[in-house]
Amino acid sequence: MITAIHLAALALALIVCALVIVMVTGVNPLGVYAAVWGGAVGNARRFWVTIRETVILMLIAVGLTPAFRMRFWNIGAEGQILMGGMTSAALMIYCGDKLPGFILITAMLICSMAAGMIWGLIPAWFKAKYNTNETLFTLMMNYVAMQLVTFAICFWENPKGSNTIGTINQKTHYGWFPAIGAEKFAGRQYLFSCFIVAVVTLAVFFYLRRSKQGFEISVVGSSQNTARYAGINVKTVILRTMAISGAICGLAGAVIVGGSSHTLSTSTANGRGFTAIIVAWMSNFNPLFMLLISLLLIFMQQGSIQIASQYKLNESFSDIIIGIILFFLIGCEFFVRYKLEFRKKEES
């Protein structure tokens, strides 16, 4: 039944999108949807770009899941991603020619997780100690992270005066994730990232569903008073859970910088931290269902970009299409969580 509701919402979203497309472009919506398909998976390169963006979005959603199950509203994934990405970029720049490739990449993964963890622990500590509002705190931490990245770019900009750092180690590929597969294989640059995301997703799934700590997270999320009555140290659970959440989001920064963009800017996270919130909620915090939700959103996003390009529309048009789809998919959650019953008026 739940699947049917989601499919119905998606079908309605596509119908509304078709109407908008006809009004704006005056072309056959079926042709536009064919362009969506072509933009997302039209060739091997586009297919693997879609896969790359899907697994990155999924990794961030997986990172948010432990905190959200605890009812700690971590809106700071963007900042945690930036801190992880900045740490990876620093290692690539300063240690690229000093460490062997395997050790360098391992250091990037570990240090990026540590950076994201620290960035997540700061609001967690204030929440545990002073019961601060974690939503506002984590949101503000995003802007602090952006300023730190801007500050770092001033030292790393290449060429000087460009206010960007360009592609890091473009000639040597120091710190780039290893390519797996034949030279002609379009996805060889992204398989290592896919492997990392798969391992983390399975680990978080079993951690939340099968471990004692995962049970404690659920109890604290349901009622902190009940958790205290059961002998659970709520402050410890908050700190530990946000450490995990921040670490995974920081790891996403390493995956973006080391395995995808190979550069750093204030837009490295590119809004994924906020989109991942939708993915986590729509999958009901189930890490395994996040793959389908992430794939759907990225598929439509990549396809909508192709629409805007092919029909010479403003770039914002693709955002309008995505917004319509998200509106229906989020709205259908009402019918998933609640059952409507119509009763006959009782005769007096």
C-alpha cells in the first residue's frame, strides 16, 4: 500500500510536470521525458555521473539517519561535508608528493571523518550540556564552515588571484581515488566511491537495527525520560550518535573531493546536505531504501538539466521540475502516515 501511494504521487507529479512543460515550451511532453532519460542515462558517461551523484547523496542521507532517529535534527550536513572536503584537499595539497597513494587516501578518509565528527560534536555538546536548539546551531555551523573554506582558498588558490584552487594535483593525480577497471570503462573512476558507500550503508543498517547502541538511539528518540528511567546515559548517546553522523558526512566530503570533483569551493556540498534530509525522511530512516529515493531524485535532476539545455530554457527550470516532484513525494507522506476515514453524519 505504501509503495502504491508513492507511485501514485510520482505519477501525479509527472503529469503536472508535463502540463508545466507544455505551457512553457509548447512541445510534446513525451519528447521532453525522452530528453530526461537521455540526460540521466543517455550514454555510459551520463549513466555513471548519475550513479556517482546518487551514491554521494545516499552517503549523506545515511550519515543523517542516526541523528534523526534520535530526534536530533542535524541540519549541519553541509558544514560537515565542507570540513571533510577541506581536510582532504589539505592532505592532497601538502602531502600529495610525500605519502604513498594508499596511505594518502587512507589518511584522507580517516582525517575527513575526524573533521566531520568534530564539527558534529560541537552542537551535540551544547545540546547535551545546555539543551540548546540543535536545528539553529547546526544550521549556523554551515556558514562558519563556508567561511573557513573561503579562508583556506585564499592560501591555496591556483592560479594566484583566481579565488579558486582549480583541479588539485591535475597532472599527478595525488589523492585521487584509484580507478578500477579497463581504460575504456566509463565508471572506473567511481567504483571505489561506490564501494565505500556500500560498506558504510550496510554498517549503519546493522548498527541501527542489530546493536545495543542502535536500540539506545531509538529509545532516546522516543523519549529521553524513558531512556533515563531505563538507565541510558542520554548525554553519552547524543555525543556518540552525532560523532557518527558528523563522521559519515565528513567522509562524504572526502568522496566528493577525492573521488569526484578533485577541487574545493564553498559550493562543494552543493545543497546535498539539505536534499539528503528529504531522502532520509522519505525512506523512513531505512538506509537500504535510500538508494531508490536518491536514484529517483538524481535521475530527475540530471534529466531536468538536459531539458533546460536542450530546449534553451533558464537553468532554474530544472529546479522547478524537481520542486514539483518533491512537492508530491513529500505530500504523499501524509497519506502514508495517516488513514482517512469518512463517517456518515449521525442522525440526532
